[in-house]
Amino acid sequence: RLLGVDRVVIYNTSCGPELDLLFQSYSRTGFLEIVPWPIDLFLSPSWGWLYSLSGGDVHYFGQLATLNECVYRSMDRSRYVLLNDIDEIIMPYQHNNLMSLMNTLQQQHPKTGVFLIENHVFPKTVFEPSKRFHLPKWDEVPGFNILEHIYREDPDRTKYHPHKLIVQPRLVEQVSVHDVLKAFGTTYKVPPDVCRIIHVRGSLRGKLDAKELNEDTRLWDFHEKLIPNVDKALERAGLLRSEPAL
Ligand SMILES: *[C@@H]1O[C@H](CO)[C@@H](O)[C@H](O)[C@H]1NC(C)=O
């Protein structure tokens, strides 16, 4: 939202009680649109992304259907759609927000309708040592604090390297997870120094320590707005115990 996104659509297969509270409070403001997606009531979906390993009636909870549904749902109301996971932040590195990034990219590539953004992993096991953003008030909140993870892996460029997409929905006919299958315009790979995905998760390159990783504090540029806004969202959802009254 701090990057200028003004609507989020989530396809809800199922969720735990804390996330449910958070989603309900975001939907009340109209910012979040929840599409009920209880696919397991109708089919037995595979639980992993690799069909040959997981089997089932439909690939990975019907992810491909949800992505395409989202593109068509957005066609008459959004200039751009980001197709990414809930734990991936599509982060501009030379612009303050996504709209000014897209204005620049679109001017340079007027016929492009699909922009591919590289995924970059920030291992959740490697912590920033000063603990500057270790906030005790968040200790009881489930999950982890992305501000504490500022070390980025170099992707293994000898292997397949996944992207996620920013698309102009009106120029897209059919999408997949990491690429577009049918589109009217051209596709452009955005250089990682212009925009990349900040993805805090388990390491993909084995056990590396901070010295073997790249320090990247881009998220910290947002801390003054991010922290109070996260507090507000957690409070609204009842996930932050408020300060005891004096
Ligand atoms: C998400 O789906 C689950 C399972 O159908 C439901 O229990 C839950 O309330 C839904 N949450 C939201 C925010 O829609």
C-alpha cells in the first residue's frame, strides 16, 4: 500500500484465525477483495506446485485459474496488475512508488504489456545484527518481521530463475505463474537494479552467512511509515496487545 497499490485481491482457499481477523479488517475498508475459493470442497487439489510429485485433480489449488480470473476481473478497472504471492514485495529501487516506476518503464517500452520482475531471496534465518528493528511489541505476533532480514542471496544464474509479473490486464489473454502464455504486446525483463522482488523465506542457496550475502536495506527506507501502519493494522485486527493503561 505504501508503494501505491490501491487494491488487493486474495483467493481464499482456507486461512487460520489470525489471518482471518486481518483479512476481515482489510476488507471492511474496501482495500482488500476476498474471493472465496474453497476448491477442496469440489476437487482434491495438489498441495505442492509440482504435479508429478503431488498429484490430485487440479494443479496447486487451481492457482492458474485464479491468476487468469484476476486478470479478467481487473481488465476494466486497473491499469496494472501485479501477480505475486502474499510474501513477495515487488519493490522499485530507483522510484518511490510503483506508479512512477511504471510510468518510466512504459515510456521506454511503449508496446510492452508484460513486465517480468526477478525474485530475490532474503533468508529468514539470517538476522541483521544491530537488532535495530527487532520490536518486542511484535514478539507475540505470529510470523516473522521482514525488517530484520536485510541479506540477499545472489540468484544461481546457471539455473532457471523465476520471475513474477506486472501486466497491463487489457493486453493479456492468458497467464501462467512465471510468464504470460498469450498476450498482444511485448514482454520486458526489468533489470534487478530497477525493480526486484523482496522475498523473505527459507534459503535457496544453502547455509550462507551475512558475509556471503548482499546487504540490502531498501525496505528500511519505508520504516517510518511501515511500522506505525503495521501497528494500526494489527491493532484493528486485535492481534496486538495494547499498552497497559497507567
Ligand atoms: C477464508 O476461507 C475460510 C474457509 O472457507 C473461511 O473459514 C474464512 O472465514 C475465510 N476468510 C475470509 C477473510 O474470507
